[in-house]
Amino acid sequence: MFFFFLNNPYVAIIGDIKDSKKIENRSEIQRKLKLVLQEINEKYDNDISSKFTITLGDEFQGLLSNGANTLPIILEVERKMYPIKIRFGVGIGTITTEVNKEMSLGADGPGYYKARNAIEYLKDNERKNQSSAADIRFEVESENQETTIMINTVMSLLTVIKEFWTDRQREIIWDMLEHQDSQIAVAKRLKIKQPAVQKSLAKGKYYAYIDAIDTIGKALEEVSRLDV
């Protein structure tokens, strides 16, 4: 067992576009974000308690009933919005207000407090110019904080791996993550040779990256509401 909860938790996710005020085509990016969130809301409808909604020009949030697809959702938003960079705060805990399926505006409680704290922690690290500062952080309303520390440590290490990806490695790795199939299939889609795919996966530490993602995913699978 990774987590122990006294209450029935939700997974609150807050996303925040980095340096949004410096983006020249800000309105275009906001339109793109809106479309990406619509796709997420449709694809992961069974997991979503409150649909992902843009709350401010550069921020959005959503609420999940379980943790199983937390990372797939975050990584999909990250992939589809690239090269725009987003920080993600994930709070696991109770929600004390009524939950509106159609939008997450107005929801409140420890789950969102934890997600907000996670966002502020990431911003503070960036202000301190922390090298390889993570862009995803988890905070949990639970007595067992060892698992949370482990997850955040792994997320920091994954950030280090991602920072060293070349554009080609990122393209190949993200294609593998999206389609979940073979190197040959990736090569066909990207119109390159299979050995080039294999080389990029090896140099990009893909298998270490995916093993770490799977490990965190197994821990998050334990987060599930009893009433769903």
C-alpha cells in the first residue's frame, strides 16, 4: 500500500502556463489550450469529476475521481501544448464544496489547497533558479508522506531526463508514448529508419523514463473514491 487516507479523496490538478505574459501570440495559445482541454474532457470522461476549465488566462484546473490517469492526462497536455511550458500542481485530498461535473470553478477544499501549494512551490523553486526544477509536483492530504516524497523525487529526476532530449528524441519518445506500439510503427509514422528510433530511445533514456512513469502510475492507482 502506497497511500492511506482517512477521507474519500479527489485528485485536483491545476495547470499554469510558464511566462505567459511574455508569449506574443497569447490569445492563440489560449484557444489552443481550450481545444486541448476539450479533448482531455472527452477522452477521460469516466475519470473526471469536474471538467478541466480555464480559470484565468494562463491557468486551468480539473478534478478527477481517481488517480489512475493523472499522469497520462498531464503528459498529454504537456505534449500537445509544446513548446509552451506548463507547471502542474496535483493535490490529492477531500473537496468540501459541491462538485459540478461541467466545470471545476467554485470547487474548494484540501485537494485544491494542496494543488495550489504545489504550484506555489514550483514557482518559488523557479525564482530561486533551482537547476532542473521539476514542472510537476504532488501534495497529499494524508498521514503517509513518504510516498509523496518518493513521487516528487522521481518527478525531479524525470525533468532532468527531459531537459536533455533533442528535438528528434522528444518527437520519437512522445510518439511512442502516444501510440504505445512498436519501434517499427514509430519509424513508419515519422518516415525514418527503425535503427534511428532505437538509437534515440536509448540516448533519451526512454526505458528508464517509462519505468519511472509506470511506478508512479501504480502508486496513483490506489487513489480512488469509494462512491464512483
